[in-house]
Amino acid sequence: MSPSLQPGSLALIENNKKPTNLQIFAYIENGKIEFARISQPDKKTMVLAFDHPMATPAVRAGKQCVAMRILGRVVWTGYNLSDDD
């Protein structure tokens, strides 16, 4: 599967949502904004799945979950198809 968000995409984030059903969420980890499909099987564990075909799922548990700041669910994306800037 190709990535849902292409480099340079704009994303509209609904910031009151908690991770459910592997929807795409924006989060901050180590000072960098990232995007992943996040599920939370329990309060101390998050599973991050990525659309890139070479990426493997990642698990964050305990202190790693606390260090992540979930910004919200991606509800819309837009990308300029033109080569002109």
C-alpha cells in the first residue's frame, strides 16, 4: 500500500479523538510530528502501523506512551498535484 500522506501534504487534524480502529493519527515523538495508524489495546500500550510498504509496525509501552503526544485524528488531507510551487 502506498502512503496515504505524501510529502508536502496538508492534513486537517481533529484534536479531541483518541486512537481507535487504526485510523491515521498525528503525534509528536522526540520533537518531531509523525503520522501513523494507531490502536491502543490498553491504557499503557499503543501499536503504530505505517502505510509505507517497507515499514514494520511499532509498539510503544509504558513510559514510551507517556512520551508520545497524540495531536489527533487526520480527517482530511490535500496535496498539490502540480509541479509548480
